[in-house]
Amino acid sequence: MSLPILMYHKVGAPVASKPDTFLNVSEKSFSRQMRLLKRLGYSGVTYEEGAEWLAGRKKLPGKPVCITFDDGYVNVGEFAAPILKQFGWPATVFVPTAYVGGMNSWDEVNGYPLLPIMDWARLKQLQDSGWEMAGHTRSHPRLETLDATEALKEMREGREEIADNLGTAVKTFCYPFGGIGAETPELAKSAGFIAACTTKSGLATSKANPFLMPRVKIAYRDDAAGFFYRLVIRPRLG
């Protein structure tokens, strides 16, 4: 079995610089991409549901696809959520809890613009509509640069803060910046997660390590043909 886990950051945000085009799509492009998924027979599910399906613990109808958003930008709730609501599809947000209700200040040094992150009230609204709120550490560090004790602390504290603020069990995780050291996948398991995804490109499969799941990266300039290539053709090229 294989599962596309789509990787987004921002939807409908102004592009301030060339680096800011990374995983940033317009509202119009996102709408077209979701319509294409629907025409291809896909159904949106949360990352938790997809991970459980790949592990053989859950049945899902049709062709499942996971739509994931790193960091929880306000523009995701503003532009992506209404589009997904049209299809009755949920999504998964990877939440760096120290920045909830604040800005993405960890990105400033890399030349990305400062943008608002959703607050707990908005995240709760999305959760109540079926979205999954998942782990992304507390302070968005590069986990591969931390020792095991600090890395595990970051994972656990982020997971606990989501649970405390939203009253939900947090099952899945995403590595900030895609940073993974030799011990990181086992640390994610120790932190209480059932699966974790990376920034490596590809389709998640039932044979893969559930703590090293790849994703399909969506580019700023992807038209329908480009999106189809990333979703269907490129993962099969090896």
C-alpha cells in the first residue's frame, strides 16, 4: 500500500522573496490541486488515519491522501480550510507550540518573512471540524543538532502542550526542517508518537519505517500538470 502525504507550509500568503516560494502556494493553485485530487478519486484523511491504515490497523475508503501543513500559519486557516471544507476533507497541522499565537521567528535568519501562527482557539476550531493537530516540537529546533535528552524533551513538551491546550491525544509528528540524526526516529517513538514524517520526497508505504515517512513536496509554480507529475509520476521514477 502507498499513501501520498502532501507537504505544504503556506497557502495564499504573499511571496516576499525567492526562498519564500518553498512550499508556498496561492489560494487559486491550492483549490485547483484539491479539485484534481477529487477527480482522480482521492479522499482526504488525517495523517494519523493514514499511518494507522498503512500499519493495517484501520480501513479507509477509496484512495486516501494526507494534506499536511507545517507550522500552522494563519493563512492556512484563512485560505486552505474553506477549500477543504468544500470536499469534507480534513488536514493535519504540525504545531510548534512555543509559537502558537505568535510569529515564525525561527525563520527570520533564513530570509523568510515573519507571518502570524494560528492561536489555540483557531486550532481548536479546526480540530473540532475534523483536522488533526500533530507534534512539531516545542521550539522548532534542528533536532539533529541536539543531544538525545534535549531532542526528546522538545518532542515530549510539544506533544504535551498540544494535549493540554486542545484536550486531544497527539499521535503523529513531523521533524522540523526535516532534521534527523541517527537516534531521532527512535526518540520520536519514545516520545509517544505512532508515526513521523520527514521532508524526504516520495510516497509513504506500508513497508517503510513509520518514523521515516516521506512526503510529496508541492512547489509554488506547480500547475495541474506539475502537481500531477509530483503526485503520480515522480514517486514512481525511484
